Amino acid sequence: MLPPKIEQIDFLRMKKSLKSISPVATSHKAGMKRVLLSAEKSGCNITQIAITDLKAGEVAAAHTHADMQEGFYVMNGELDIVLDEVTEHCMPEDFVWVP
């Protein structure tokens, strides 16, 4: 059952293929991302849902976001995420949520 005010056709308007989305540079100058959904398009307070590709050895400088939370899902390779001086080593199929 769909929630009130949401018609099934709205879901079809949001269907996207990753191949159809051009990669853009991340604001952290590490990797390229494909934005699947942005706040402007969703009409809600989601900042964005994106797929980011990092090259081996590429590093994003330590930073915080006052207005968003981030989730990371590792599709392949390995990733170290440091939060409050604790390193989480992530492998394929791991998910980390950073509030």
C-alpha cells in the first residue's frame, strides 16, 4: 500500500540507470560520484544519495557535515573510515552509517 499523496507513477519518474548519470567530482576532491537523488529533486531533507568511485589510494581529507549524515556501502575493494579517532576497516558488502 502506498502512503497517502504518493502515486505509483511518482516512483517511475525516479527510476534511473547508473549508466545514464554522468560522474561529477566530489566536493572533497576524492573520487567521482553519480548523484542518484538530491534534496532539490526529492522535495525532502535528504541531502543526496550518490555512488562514489575512489581510485586505490585516493583519500578524502577528514571533515564533518553540520547539515547531513553519511552512509557508506562498499561495493568492491577496501575502505578505512576514521570517526572520532577510531578506524573502521570496511570490506565489500559492509555498510557504515556516520551521524
